[in-house]
Amino acid sequence: MHETDMTRALIMTICDWRESQPEKLPVAKVFLTVGQFTCVEPASLQFAFEVQTRDTFLDGAELVIQETPLIAFCHACQAEYRPEIGLQYACPDCRSPMDDIRSGRELKIDRVQYFQTAQSGESPRAVKTDHAHQKS
Amino acid sequence: MHQIIDDTLGINLLHANQAGADHNRAHFDEWGVTCLNLMSSPGAGKTALLEKTLAALSDVLKIAIIEGDMTTELDADRLRQYSVPVVAINTGRACHLDARMVAGGMHTLAENHTPEDLDLVIVENVGNLVCPAEFEVGEHAKVALLSVTEGEDKPLKYPVMFREADVLLITKIDLAPYLDVNLECIADNVRQVNPHVTVLPVSAKTGAGLNAWLSWVQSVVKPSQMTSV
């Protein structure tokens, strides 16, 4: 459910990025990092992205989601370990609770990939930016 | 002739909400108000706890409530009986409060009251163990509730919420004798994901443990406010 809001935030961010570009070029891919220790379901994000970008400048753009595993660091053992989400978070060796999280909390828009044409100018799809703003 | 170009953004997906939450918190700080964000599954006893809290503290502290409810004002009406400002935010189909909604609640508060006169604003989030955990609203501390009827394993299954909590209230402990539930096990499971959490077992019905909760609330209210009371 909250993936809908997050997708809206994602599209807004891409809109802002695009506004800052000298040329409005077609976006091919949007790269996201989503940690496994977040409340975000990548499949729901994909679905929301597909629905919310329809008939906007992002229509057809691919959302590439890289998931990062949950990795914790045990201070007592001075070692990293991988907690078993849903079952066990304490250090498997010394039972210390999960304190430092080294990976798994990421929710990041990494980069945008777009096409630069030889004689790049306003592409016809670019005029739809405002529409996307209204939707979001 | 297409050339593919990458532009690195490196922006947090929730940066807009985070900025809104920071903005709200700056307002609270300016007003000298402490803000708590109350989160739990539906029916864990957030509103019952607030009723007891208002009954005990509304003479000592100036409290206002921002109440998130999906469609009704039932909870808000329960709290209005305690003669404190209650702003109801109907989230519609949204499963959590976000910074923008709470900012709306703060504006409503500021229109009808003098926020500088307040000591404490408690935000009662929408009942949900998943979504509210990722959306800060401008709070100074997060309070999670888990009732004994929900089961000992919930902190393991919904770890993010319990990881983020500053305080965990184990509620409805008056029911514990009738259930196969071990309060220590709940506390241990929470500490697995959050070793720094303060665990307080309470019963809003019998009043057991409430003094520890009320003391904690008073301890987080900004000192300048406490002395002015």
C-alpha cells in the first residue's frame, strides 16, 4: 500500500531531476536500491511504477531494483553476520542483539539512464512532464 | 544514433517525507513542544493508553493530540472528552500518517490554539505494524505498542517498527494470565532487533505499569516546559 506513495515520491524526484536538465531526453531506466530490512516490497514498487507512469514521460521506462541483504555487525565478535529475517536477529555466535546494521536499510534512487540522440532536442514525449506532475 | 548516459542521483527515496518531517520537528522545537509518534497494530490499545495518559497528565502538562484514523473520528471523539485539543486526520485509504498530513494537523492546531503554550503533542498513527515505520512525521521519539494477545513473535515478524522504537509498551498485561504468553520472551524478541529500547509492560485497564509510562512521558518533555508548569 505505501509503495504507491513511495512510487509517487520516486516519480516526483525524477521530474525534479528532469526539470534541472538542459534537454528533456527520454528516460530508459531508473535504478533503485531497496534493502531487505525495509518495509518495501519490490514487486509492489514495480507494479505501482508501471501504473503511475502510464502516459507520462516515464511511460515505458524500466525500473531496475537492486536488493541489498541485511548484514549486521557484532561488536563482541568484531564480525559481520547475516540475520535471518523473521526468525533470528541476534549474533549466531555470541547471541548479542542486532545493534549496528551495515546493509539492508537502503531506500535509494541511485541513477537515471537516458538516451542522448545525435541531434538531441525536445523529444515529443518530453512535453508530458507536466502531466506527470499533476498525477503525482 | 543513441548514446546511453547515466546520471547519478543518490537520493533517498523518502527524502521529501524526511524533509517534511525535519520541517515539522523544527516547528515543534521553535514552539518548545515535544512530539511523540504512537504506533502499533490496530487494536493494541493506543487510544486506551492515551485516555489514561490524558486523565493523569492533562493537569500537569498542556497536551494536544493529532489523531490519524482511516475513515472515522471515533478515536478523536473518545479523546475530546479530556478537554484537550484533538485534531483528527482522516487518512482515507492511506495506511500511515506522513509528514505532510501531520503538517496539516499542526496548521489546524496553530489556527485554533497557541502552540507555544503546548508542552506535548502526541501523534496517534494509523493502526499498522508495517508502513508507519518508514515515514517519520517530525517526532522526537517513537513509541510502539504490542499487546499480549498479538503473540510473542511479532517483533521478529515486523522488525522494522520495533527497531525504530524508542519505547515499547507491552499492553493489556492484565490478560497475560489467560494466555500462553511470556512477557520476558516479548521483551527478548524486541531487544534482538533493538538493544536500546525501553520496555514498559502496562495495562490501561487496571493501571498496572502506567506510572512508569507517565514518568517516561514527563522525562522527555522539554525541561523549560516542565519548570513553567
